[in-house]
Amino acid sequence: MTVQLPFERTHPLQVAPLLRRLQREGDIHRIRTAVGHEAWLVTGYEQVKALLADGRLGRSHPEPDKAARTGESAIFGGPLGNYDTEAADSARVRTLLQPQFSPKRMRAFRPRVEELTARLLDDLAAQGSPADLHTALALPLPILVICELLGVPYAEREQFRAWSEAAGDIRDRARSEAGLGELFSYGRRLVARKRERPGEDFISRMCAVSGIGDDEIAMMSMFMLFAGHETTVVAIGMGALCLLTNPGQQQALVDNPELVTSAVEEMLRAPGKGGGGIPRYARTDLDIAGVRVAAGELVLLDNGAANHDAGIFPDPDRFDVTRRAAPHLSFGHGGHYCIGAPLARIELQAVFAQLLARFPAIRLAVPVEELRVRSDVLTGGLLALPVEW
């Protein structure tokens, strides 16, 4: 019987038992997506890594209306881009965006991220124990950071946060499309403002580049607004949970703050997300781990499962802030490697360096079994993270 996504999990950090069974059986599996469409799920590290950089797979489809879908989200539920020009379009966009996330620019931005983190932790301390770490830190910090980077008014966060959540809805296509439309309209209004009153921000800099229309700037900016805060909100929450459910590892980081870099990489690897991953469409017939995949078929490159490949990561379900292993695939690999990865790392390092320095005895305020993970939106993540100290 063909397995259907999503996999049931008994713990927000652990790999689903059924996914673990599939991993033992091989690297590629026939499955049905959450909306019942047939697809291939690739779970082995080496296969996922190689296919992420394989030009025979892409995000577009020659017949988008007939393509299998992972969900109802208008953003990532189905094909994206022009099938005939996808590679050239992607290369052009990366050329435009990479200077905005250059090592030099990110180094210059790090002190501001650390300052914003410190302010939120001041507020957390003033509020007192117990508190919800999700609403106090994991949610507001990425929004503050991406607002500053893009030049989006923080005062308008409730608006674009609501549209962003709607756009990421994986169950209701109409709501997702409406949210995406509102985000794009908002992006166009922001571009018009920056044309009149430019500043030192991403949108203003894009407005100064010749050959880019307002619609394209709006689309790029709103995609970054969505991806730049939604995914980091989840990463902060799950990273904190990794520490809070492993007090020995938490103490190791308290005792050795210089471990924060490796600890963040382990936080990005360790949560057992699995059961989906990065969608691609076969542009030609190809062989994956001895299985023939036909042109046009949906292939899910499960980077979460790959991050728990026991052949690459010994004792993969163990959270270890000192782990030295192959690079995780949470940001992808190859030509589509996440362009915002340096910023996400800066945010996570700032959070966990300062959080444990300020609150070394922080702990969960409820049993881990009571925590709930969102299943209605693209990025998932915790609904709340009650803590005390």
C-alpha cells in the first residue's frame, strides 16, 4: 500500500516511526502527498544531496495544471517558474540577491541583530517567569530583523504576518492565493514608497538597479519577507526545544559558550522534520537509486530525513552540540542553496549565545508531550513554548 503524507509523530523533535522504517528499506519510496497525488520521496543523504544539484530536476513543470502537488499552498504547493527559462531565471535572481547577503554585509549587520536580541531578552526578563518563548523571542526577532533588512515598517507587522500565514496555508488554496495576492499588493506599495523616499535597505537598493521592474522587486521582496521570517521563527523554537529537552547539552553550552556555532548547526540538523522536504519535478526520465522516475513526476527531496541518515550521522537521533559531521542539508545544496542562510545563522547564534548567558537555568514549563506543532501551514513550527527559570 502506498504511504500517504504527512507522517504521524509522537514527539515534535523525533523522526516519525514510519519514515524511519522507510529509511531502513531504501533511499526512494513511492508515496502520496497530503492532497493524494502520487510522488517519489527520497530519504538518503547522498541521494538528496546529489539531486539538489542535479539539473534534471527543477521547480517548474511543462504542464503546471496537470502537475502533482504537495498541498494547497499557492507558494510551494505546486510548480513555480517558467519551464523553458527556469535555469536562466534562477541564475539571474541569485545574481541580483547574492550581493545583498554577502559575508561583508552580513558581518556589518550582526551587531544590529545582537542588539535586537538583547532588547527582547530584556523584555523577557522584565516580564518574568513563566513566559512563552515563542511570542517573546522566536516570533518577534526574525520579523524585526527582516523588516530592518528589507526596509519594511515594523509597525505593519500584524498586517503582513496575517497575509504571510494565509499564503502558507497548505489546506485552503483560496485562502493561500488571497494571502499571496495581498502580500504582492503590499510589496508594490512598499516599492512605490521607496521610489519616492529611498533609504539604506534592500528594497531601496533594488529600486536603484536598472532593468528590474516594480513587480519583480515586489515579488522578490515579499518572497524574502515570507521566507526570511517564517522559517527562522520555526528554527529558533525547535532549536530551543532541542536544548530544553537535553539538559546535559544545555549545560555544556552554558559552560562552553564557544560551542554556539556547532550547537546552531546541530539545531538545524536535529529536529526530525522529515516527510516532505524540497519539491522538484523531473525534467527528463532518470534513475534514482535503481528506480526509474518518469519526466514530469514529482520528487520530494526529504532533507529532514537525510539529516537523520545513520550512515552519515552516527546515532542521528541524539542531539549533540559538539557534533562534527557532514554538512546538514537544511539549507539545501548546490545552485539552489538558501541565499539567506548566513542571516539565519547570525540570528540563531545571537539567540542562543545570549539566551543561555541571561537564563542559564531556563527549562520547559510544561511536559514536552503537551507542546503542539502546527500542521496547517507550510513551515510548521510550535504554537507555543512555555518556559520558566
